[in-house]
Amino acid sequence: MALPPKILIVGGGVFGLSTALSLRERHPASQITLVESASAIPNPHGSSVDTSRIVRADYASAAYSRLANAAVQRWRSTSWGADGRYTQNGLLLVYPSDSPSAQAYARKSYANVRAIEGENVVFLPSQKDVLRVVPPYGEELDVAGGYVNWGSGWSDAAAGVRFAKGLLDAEGKTVFRTGEVERVLFEEGASSPHAKPKATGVALVGGETIEADLVVLATGAWTGKLVDLRGKAVATGQAIAYIKISDAEQKELENLPTILNFATGIFMIPPRGNLLKIARHAYGYRNPTTVPVPGVSPSGQTMQVSLPETGVPVPLEGEEAFRDALRQLLPRFVNRPFAETRICWYMDTPTGDFLVSYHPEYEGLFLATGGSGHAYKFFPVIGDKVVDAMEGTLEPEFRDLWTWNEIVAQKTDTDDLFDGDGSRTGARNAILKDELARTKKAARKGVL
Ligand SMILES: Cc1cc2nc3c(=O)[nH]c(=O)nc-3n(C[C@H](O)[C@H](O)[C@H](O)COP(=O)(O)OP(=O)(O)OC[C@H]3O[C@@H](n4cnc5c(N)ncnc54)[C@H](O)[C@@H]3O)c2cc1C
């Protein structure tokens, strides 16, 4: 299917850059502009930018497992993974005895990746078997079993973004603009009085406008400000901490597999550059913010949605969760100060599926978002799926998961509190500013 001549992508993360790469290849006659609010790409506050991201085909869902395997092949054997951008160190997925859901996820995931990776995937039926794979971890490790997939790895996330931007720069056909999009512009009744309003471009903060025939919002956790996504997607803040380690510690830990515990959500990716990262995949913190309801013309109405707050540290609650995990994994690091902590933002949908779809109420408005904490690994392949969806040729298995009308919160979910894909843990309604206030109070009392 032909796409219109002028396409504007908003956002320079995984979804935006990967889409630009696929559009350049498949629709070379289209004029592609990408606008990003950060002064440079990689944007250090973007969700796609960090020291590392897990690259795994280990999914309980067979569809994601297959797509992730296609991505893993690209990371492994093309320039995507060259120059240290991909390290195949393995992934150790573990579960404790008291978490049937984590065990069920691990078992389904094991079956899926065993079918793909064969002997690379080894079932570990007991704690003893797990510790044989990761000898430096403490005997206190509360796990009942798991499996290791030596075919999984991790990517240097900032370097991957730099690489994708570099491919587009080298080709020289994509126009990059810096600016924060304030709103999408629409024209009403362009083709007939009853036609849907048509997106005609965007207005930037400061008043400048950019015209386009097709606007693609790849704005990650910020998307809820530009389109009303209540009930479809919510920004949740996730905790990350980094610990400085010595050369000897780096040597000891650098070749271990990444450990991921779906019962606690804690994962630890092997260190690079004497920095050990520990993070938590959880329901996360929300940051309710009042913004105008987006739409064709300003209505004066406002809504409350969770939007990213960047540059803030991990609250005490999160630090304590990391120290509890370290007490089991690497007890000698329990009291070591964190060199840095960060809240990184997921754009969560009710089921953890991506949102890759035209907006049903407007012509010329497309969304490529809803990363739900697991989209980075798909960087080399997701742009092709986005363009398939734009052309109307996306395979039914993904169309049924990623299309606007298919993304519906369960009855038990509220507008911004979703169950996810069954891989989340922790408090379900933590509010970032309350947790930060608690942290400050504890510091004043001298608890910290
Ligand atoms: C802590 C953490 C750990 C993760 N771990 C993994 C992992 O191990 N493996 C994995 O596969 N995935 C992982 N993910 C998920 C993955 O990183 C994300 O799903 C993916 O990076 C999202 O990409 P994006 O393009 O949607 O968002 P982003 O990278 O955030 O890009 C959106 C861009 O849009 C820009 N933007 C927003 N609003 C505007 C505006 N109004 N105007 C102009 N520009 C705008 C932003 O500045 C930003 O640069 C993790 C995510 C986090 C936060």
C-alpha cells in the first residue's frame, strides 16, 4: 500500500528510529522528518537509553518469542550487534517456591525458547542447579529452580540508539528537527463534512508548526499528553541503581548470565566498565499530572494522567528492595553506596502488548508505542512491523494484539492500573511523589 509523501515521526527512541529506518528502505520516495524534544539523540532521559537492555526470546507468548528470535538473530549476526552493542552472556530465569505465577511463566518461556535454541537452553530443577550456573551468588538465594538460555544476551542500549541514528545520518535523507511537540494539528471536514478530522502536522512549544500527511507518535511514556490514552496506556516509573565495582569484581561477574526473577521483578545484567546495574520490572510508580484533554480543538477540559518525571532518584522503598535482593545475590555489596539511581519510564498497556495502530478517530494519525518494559530488544525488527501496520499488512497475530480497538483494560483494571502480561510484581498503586516525600522524611529523621 502506498503511504503519503510527507511523514512526520515524533520521538527518537526505539520505535521512532526503527520506523524511520524501515520507511527509508521501503518507501524511499516519502519525505521523512523526525522531531525529538531532547537536544540530542540518544536522549539520556529516554526509555531506550541506558547502560544495558536484555535481549531475549524468552517469552511465555509464542508470538513474541518468535519475533524476539528474529531480533536476536539480527543482534547476533549483523552490524546491529557489532562493536560491543550485543553481548551473548545468557539469561538465567529463576522462580522461588512460593510464586506459582513466576514458575508458570518460566515453564512456558522455557518451552518456547527450547524449541528455538535447543541445547542452548538448560532446565535447572533446584536451587543447587541454579547456583552451579552462577557460583558467585549467595547460598541464601531464594529460588526453587529455573532455566538458563545461553542464546540470550544484552545490548548496550545507548550505543544501539547511536547506531540507528548513525545509519539514518549516513543515508542523509531523514530530516532531524529538535523541538517539543505541544499538540497534533487537525483539519475538520477536509474531504467531506462527515469525514474524520485529519491530522495535518504538529505545533511545537514556542508556536512553530511542522506540516505532514501522516503523523506518527513514537513518544514513549510521554504519549498520554498528546493523545487521550486513558484505559489504553499509562506511564510507570521503574527503579534502576548502579554500583561501582573494582577491576577484580568486574572480572568475576562480567561473564555471568543476566539473572531475572519474575517473582520479585529484580534483574541484574553483568557489569561493563566497572558499573553493576540492578533494576526492577514491577508495577512501578505513577506520576499523576493534570494536562489539557488533547483533541481537534482546545476544549478547556483537563485530565489527570501519569507522565514521566525525570532526573529524580529512586525512593527509599526501591533502594530497600535492591538491598534485599543484593543480600541474597551478592551480600558483600549490600552496604555499598549506589553510584547513581534513576527512574526510567515504561509505557504500559493493559496486557503488556505494544500499541502499533492508526488512531480510529482521526485520519493520518498513527501510534507506535506501548513498549511495556520489553520493546528494546526488537529494535532491529520493530520498524518493519510498524510499517506493515501502516500499510495494512501486519500479520493477524500481531494485529490482534497491537491495534487500538484490541487494547482494552480488563474490567478489574482502572484507567491507569493494569495487570500487564503477568510478569509484574510489587505495590500496584505507588505514587512517585508520595514515595519521594517518604524518602525525604526518613532522611530528616536520620534513617538514611
Ligand atoms: C528500566 C527499564 C528497563 C528496561 N529493560 C528492558 C530490557 O531489558 N529489554 C527490553 O527489550 N526492553 C527493556 N525496556 C523497555 C524498552 O527500553 C522500551 O520499551 C523502549 O525503549 C521504548 O522505546 P520508545 O521509543 O517507545 O520510547 P523512548 O525511548 O522514551 O523514546 C520516546 C522519545 O520521544 C521523545 N518525545 C516524547 N514526547 C515528545 C514530544 N512531545 N515532542 C518531541 N519528542 C518527544 C522523548 O524525548 C523520547 O526521546 C526497559 C525499559 C526501562 C524503562
